[in-house]
Amino acid sequence: MKTGLALACIAAVLAACNPTPPPALSTTPSTSSRPSASELNQTAMRWIDNRAIDLMSPEGTFLRAAAESFRVVGSSSQLGYAGLDEGYPGFRHAFNASFPAKHFVGNGDTWVGTRFFEVQDVRRDGDRFTVHYCDYGSLVAKKTDDGQYRSAGSSPTWGAWVMTFGPDPKLATDQQVSPKPHQRGPARKPADNVFGTWVMFRQDIASADNPQCNKLAPDTPTDWPHPYVRADPPPTLPPDPGWPEAGSA
């Protein structure tokens, strides 16, 4: 305590003898000036409806919102759980520590274009669902520092995933809220929580289980170079099924 008081007195004397310098400008962006993950990830998300899952069902809603959220928070410049908070409303609870969030690192990059998802198979065990799904990124490009757009061209850029999810076992039956069904509209993301009280139990890479994911997004030209750097962004198609606009859900 005495040492602290002495240091405070010395500081007071120095301040009296020397003019106060102007405050240094911070080089760290504030939370308000830092682009959000949704601002950085400008891609539209489209689901190929192959009837493997009913995209309008509660389980279809949960899958869509969770899978899309993972792609959005992948653009976050924040680490761990702070990055998860930039997913769709309710995503942090739905994430449910399905893998260690401290290892989750976004890239802070700007992405444009259209990303496609496709369900490969669904298995139900009681009230839990396990879904293998793909996403295809050949119509997505990263915006570079010089304002151009870079992608892998006609080389497939894809992900193969397995997700297990269902009602939160920590909640009583009368406290459970199912994900919202019939979610469709022109918005790129939900306006509010569509997860209900359901949570994930597993989200993992499943490349070895899903080699069929190794393909181009629909309508990707087959003659693009790799890498493909261009002045104009790839087309951003409307989201499908998309999400209801605020106030219309």
C-alpha cells in the first residue's frame, strides 16, 4: 500500500512539472468500429433440396441455422466464444460446447458469392438427429486487399460435416422449445432465435465418410483457372430457402 501511495505521489509531481501529452491514438479497433462477421461474410446460402431432410421441419431449421452460422462466424475477427456470439441469434446456446470453442478462430476476411449446402443422409436415434452434409464453395470468393476477388476457380472447394443435435437434456420436457418450422423468405439470416432450446452434441469434419462432397457448386464453369483472380465478384444469388424478414416470421 505504501509503495502504491509513493508512486502516486511521484506521478502527481511529474504531472505538475510537465504538460500533459495528448492521448495516444489506439491502433486496436473498437467493438463498434470492427466489422461484424455478418458484414464480412456477404455470401448467400442456398440449400439443394434433395428430400434427404425436410428443410421446413424443426430439424431442418436447426440444421440450416447451425450450418450457416458456422460459416458466418468463420469470418469473425474475434476468438472463441466471442466469435460464436456473431452467429445467428441463439447460436451460442445451440453450440453447447460441441467442440472446444477456445480453438475456434475466424479469419476476419470478406467473402462474397453464393455457398451451397446439401444433406447426404439423416439418422434419427430417439429425439436426436445425426446429419451428414456437404457445402460447396466454388462460387465463393475472398475479397483481397487490392479490391479483387480470389477463388480456387474450377477446383472444388468443399466441406463434409457430421452434426448431431436435438433437445437439451438439461431441460425438463415442459421447458423444451422446438426450432421454428416453415422458415422461408428473402432474408440472408433469421431476425430472431430459430433454434428453440435444442443444442448440438457433435459437429465434426467427415471428409472420409462423404467423398461425394468433393464436387463443384451447381453451375460452376469448368474452365476457370486456379487460382481465379478477377475484378468483379461472383454472383450472389438469393438465399434459398432463406429466412423470413423481421416481423414476418
